[in-house]
Amino acid sequence: MKKVLYYITDHGRGHTTRSIAIIKELQKNNIDIVIRNSNSENLLKNSLGDIQILSGITDIGPKIKSDGYSIDKIHSKSIIHNWIKDLKKTAKNENKIITKFQPDLIISDISLMPFLVAKNNKIKSIAISNFSWFDVLKFLDKMDLKTIENIYNFANLAIQLPFGTNMNHFKNKIKVGVVAREPTESVKKIRKKLKIKNHESLISISTGQTKFKINCDVKDNIKILSMDSKVTGTNVTNLPTTISSNDAISASNLVIGKCGYGLISECTTNAIPFYYLANESHLEQKAMMAELVDKGMGKRITLEELENTSFNTNLIKNLPKIGKLQIDNQTVSKKIIEFLQN
């Protein structure tokens, strides 16, 4: 049985949800997987059962401002510099895990440190992501950026997902389609669990760390589902812990959230219209927006517009239809297995 040590960055649930989708495919092929992560352990356990998760910080990403999607560049520059300065020491500490598990392959989405660990232990490594920290942290000092680029070059293969940056600094790179979690049940069953009647419309709101309240004056048999947001108003309910966010998205008429890979991938693979909050100074979000505009998917919305939007029947009826993108989880799994066997 081949062994894979799978690192998932501690920044953003989209990394975790797509990793879950890939890991499920890999498990079908009798591959032993151990996960390294610190911020999504409950989600991972709920989705993957008794898989082994080694809790620990895998990297230090940018500090986000209180709006939930803008980068605090001054603070970020300081904490990331210190993390990079200690990378060799951090990587050395990871050797204990390597010695115990003895993986045949290290995968990282898209933590930097694992590639240094892999090189030091002569283990093959794969990067999987829609962006790299080298592409999006251009505000860092040149020496820090050069260190990031050099360590990413230790990766033997990069698997590039859509909706992101070009990742052109990787020496060996292949492109694939959208990776996303699939609904676990039919839309009819999910809506029944959510107590949404046939004549009612469902708007799901997921804005991550964004700290603000949406005052919804909802009319015309429209229900609001708050997945992780501070939403107040009539007809507002919170997502039950027994229902996953991707199931809720698949059963929605409209999804509103931060411009992130998780929301985009799960909306586009279920053909669900969506509005997104974004900041162009965040280079990953800027790249995502460019691709969304090119494909004619989603609508950008500001906080002010969101707070003043009247959610009614006409809004739901006039939502533009979007094409359904195919899920490419199996292709990614096949690429990983082929790489393992060579």
C-alpha cells in the first residue's frame, strides 16, 4: 500500500474542501493517507471518517482585515517574514513525522514548508492549488519572495486548478479541471432536511471571516440560510450541523459569499447563480474575478449593495443561468497515482 502525507494550508476552507474531494478519490485506490492541518480538523473528520489527522500549523498566510477579505499587508509582511526565517528549523522538526509515517509521496495545497521537508528526506512531492503564495504575496521583500520561489521549485509536479493565478514559476506543471466536493444527496432530500418547501426559494450566505451583519427584509417566500455569517432579519436560519455546506449550496437558488475557490467551485459545478465579495488588491481574488468575468459566471457585489438589496421573487426569477462545469476529481487522482507508480 502506497503512503501519502497530505498537507493542507491553514488558510481558507476552499483548500480543505477540494482536498477532501481528492482524498476521497485516492482512498478508492487503496492509498494510505495521513493529513497535516490545524484549522479544519472537524470538517475533515466529518467528511472523511476515521482518517488520521496530525494537528499542526503547516504555514503562515496573510493576515486578513476585519472585512474578511482584504489583506493587512503591514502585519502580514512581518509575520510571514518571521515564518520564512524559521523555515529550515520548522522543516527539521517535521522529520519526526516523516520518520514515523515514511510516506512515498508528499502532497501540499499549497503550504511551502512541505516541499523543503520532501527534498531533505528525498521524497517525491506534488503541489495542488489554484494559486501559489509566490503569485499572491508580491508585497513581501524580494529576498522572502525569492525564498518562496526556490522552495516551490523543489516540487516534482504542480497540478494547477482553474480560477486562480498562472503558477508559471513551477518547473513541471499540468492543468486540470475544477475539483470540488459533490452533493451527498439529491436536491429534493436536502431541501426537505432544510425545511424548504417547493414554492420557496433559498438564498445561502457564506462570507467566512467577514464581520458584519446583513439586515434582510425578506419577502415572497424566500428563506435565508446563514452558513457562517452574521445574518439578521426575517426568515433567517442557521445551517444545521448535520448538513454540509456543499449540500446546502447545491439546493440553493442563489449563493452569496466571499470570492474564494470553495464557493466558486461548488456553485459552478452545480450551476448555482452566485454573488461574490472581492478585493482586487488580493491577487488571488483578482485572478479569480478575471476568470469569472471571462466565463460570464457570478456577479460581484459590494457590502453596501448587499446590505441594501431587496431579496424578492423578481430577483430570483431574473438571476442569470450559468453553465454547469464538470468535476475533475478523478483526473487529479489518476495523475497522482500515475506519478506514484513511476
